[in-house]
Amino acid sequence: MKQALALSALAVLSAASVAPAMAGPYLTTKVGAKGEGSDFDKSYIETRVGYETKYGNLKPYIEVGPAWETKDGEDATTMGQLEIGTKIKLTDNISSKIKAEFTQLNESGSDMEWKYEGTLTYEF
């Protein structure tokens, strides 16, 4: 799994290194809370530093940073996150986004969580 993560990150960075000057770093933060009915389940904060570039119809990006999650009645959990992916312009009306996200708890012996996601969008 770690080899796949390293190879994926290398591919995105390689694409970014040959891209034109339209590249740029950014900072993004996501904050949320989750529950059901009137019952609170958890809250979370994700803060990431990212880099996006444009190469033809591709917009590859990489984001890395810490995250905190607090479940109801528990102490906050700290984790590290890495997301790599690309936005793809297929036609004037159709675009896609493909991403891989990896989360590692800051506890020894914990397994890495992963998520792969793809979207397809048609604009009218």
C-alpha cells in the first residue's frame, strides 16, 4: 500500500513538474459535524496544503495535512491525510475528477484508511 501511495504521489508531482506556469499552491480547510436526528455523532477539521497545475486537459493536484476528529463522548483523534488526483476536461460539456485519499491515525499499529473516488459531470 505504501508503495502504491508513493508511486501515485510521484506521478502527480512528475506531471506538475513538466506543466506550464499556471501552477499554484493553496491552503484548504474543511470543517463539519455529523449526526442523526437530534443525536450528535462527530465533528472534524481537515487542513491541507495543496498544489494544482494544468497540463493539457488535466489538472493534477496533491494535498497533504493534518486532521482532527472528535466523536461524541471521546477525546479528539489526530491523523495525517494525503489526497492526490486530477480533474479532467473530456469535452466542452463533460468533465471528470479522479482522486485517492489516504488517512493515517497518529497511533502506532493503526491501519491506513483509504478511499478512491471518481465523478463524471455533464454541464448543460
